[in-house]
Amino acid sequence: MTASEPYTEATTGYWQDLTPEIPARFSATPPYRFGYPATLPCGRILVLPLRRLPDGDRAVASLIANQASNLVVAALADHMATQARTFDAEIVVGLPTLGLAFASQVAERLGQPRYVPLGYSRKFWYDDALSEPVTSITSPDAGKKLRLDPNLLPLIEGRRVVLIDDAISTGATALAAERLLQKVGVEIAGIVVAMKQTNRWQASATALPVRAVFGCPLFQRGEGGWIPLTETQPSIP
């Protein structure tokens, strides 16, 4: 595999279908080229595009929820709701940005009439005391803060919540949410994500239990494609 053969491609056609078997153009075993087949608890396959990281020698499987089909988002939300029920939470809190694609659907499946979104944008009526700094692998900019609209505080203050996000990678967003909600008296039962993107997040300081629909390892450049690093494969759920 050379620098001129990245074995990655445009992602337009990804995240649109669930299949009973791995599509013929994708490999079921390493090395993987272009896509990585993730198996859902129902046995269906969701092929995720492989994205080469800036160092050029490693790659990750990617899920962009707001580019996924309604069918895929709904199926993932079904499985996430199953995991969320184990936490017996009173209300769902959605993490930005892509976690919000799942939060309302998970809340609906739990029989909850609404959910509470956290965000990054500061409205003029926001209170900086209801914010926490956060950085992530995709958004490393200094000064970014996770925020809670003060009007929503009465919905979660003193209550047991479950956090919903699309993926967990470094754990930075989960850790910021943990700090933010605990300082206003919220009990966080755990976090549910569609994907555990490697097990890197386990090195973060978060003490929250994390459950996921599926998990993907880190991939290393190899002969003929991408080779999964088995030591980075996260446990499921």
C-alpha cells in the first residue's frame, strides 16, 4: 500500500443501507479497503467508510449521523433505546452535534415526551456558569464550550439522566458533559452511543458507564489495505 493508494473514497453512498450480508465489493476480513462492515445486534450489516487520519498511516471507521438515511438512524436509535433502558433514566440529554440526531428518537422510544439538548452556540441569555470547555479529535479549537440553556435547567435539576451521543472517541465531550451536569445536581446514569470509535476514550477521566450499538478499532496502513489494531477494539455494549 503506497501513499497513492489510500483505499479511502467519497462517502456519499455510505450510511444509507443495512444489509443482511456484507456487500460483495467489501472485504469481510482484513485488509479492509474503503469500507469496514459493522454488525448490529440484529445481525444486519452497516458498512462504514474508512477515513485516513492526518498522519497518513492510520485510519478510523466513520459515522456521520446527519448524512445517514432515516432508515439507518432509526435502526441505530432502536438499539440505542434498548441500551438506554438499562439505565432507568428519567430524561434523555443529547450531546452536540451529531448526538442530537439520535436523542429525540431515543427519548420517543423510551416513552419520554421531550429531551434536553446541550449545545456549543451561546445565545445572549445564556449563563456562562452553565458551560464547560471541551475539545475533541475533530474540533480541537481552544475556547469551545459545552452549554446548557438555563431555561432547560428545571427539566433536569435533581433528576437521573442518560446521555446520548453518536460516538465516543477521546471521551472529551462526555467528560465535559459530566462536569457540567454534576455541578447543577444532575445524576448521570450513563452514556449511550451508536459507535465506540476505538477504545481511546477509556484513558479519559470519565467514570460514566458507556454502552454502544457497535464498536470499531483503529486501523494501521498495511499491505493491500487497512489492518485493524486488535488492541484498540472496544468491548460491546
